Amino acid sequence: MEILDNLQYTENHEWILLESGVATIGITDYAQKELGDIVYVDIDTLGETLDVDSIFGSVEAVKTVSDLFMPIAGKVIEFNTNLETNPELINQQPYLDGWIIKVKTDDIVVNSKLLTSDEYKNHVGLE
């Protein structure tokens, strides 16, 4: 299982990469393995400004649907449209081509509950 050191994580298994006020967000390798084969991604919050822990969409796997929670507050500015026809990218490359949304934020410290890679490893029982 891959957990990258340059990302931050939530207890709900989202990851975030913050660069120059824009956050790229997806679900972790752990989450995609737990969900199984992802068949659909539903994001209906494009253009909306959401708070931390707000639901920004959902992913549907063969046997379950899981809500996606905002790890930061900000405006959803982009959806990875490749997921419309290839939702399995989340299973194949959760940290690269399988990213889900991009969010514009003005805050430098956006969520004090974000976990480091080591903290996330501990959260999922890998350390």
C-alpha cells in the first residue's frame, strides 16, 4: 500500500496536495483498495464553495457507495473529467491520474486535523 510523504491525509481517507492556493484532492490507496473496483464518480459541487468536512461528491464501487469529504474549505474549481469515462483510474493511480477535484483556497492553514503520512499510516494500522 502506497502512502506518499508529500501529501496530507484525512481520517476519512482523502489526500490533499496544496500548491500555491490550489489543492488537488483524491482518495487514498488504502481507500480505493477497501472500496474495490470503482465504477462511477459523482461530483455535483463544481463551482461551489464548501467548508471542511462537507460532502463534495461520492464514489461508487461494485458493492458500495462512499461519500467524499472536503479536507479543506474552498471553492471547487475543477473536476478530473477523465474519471467520467475511466473511473478505474482511482484504483490504478489514486495519487496521479486518479485525482478527483481541485479546490481554490485562500487559507494557508486550512484544517488542523490533517494528518502527515506517518500519522495516516498509524491511523490505518500500518505502524
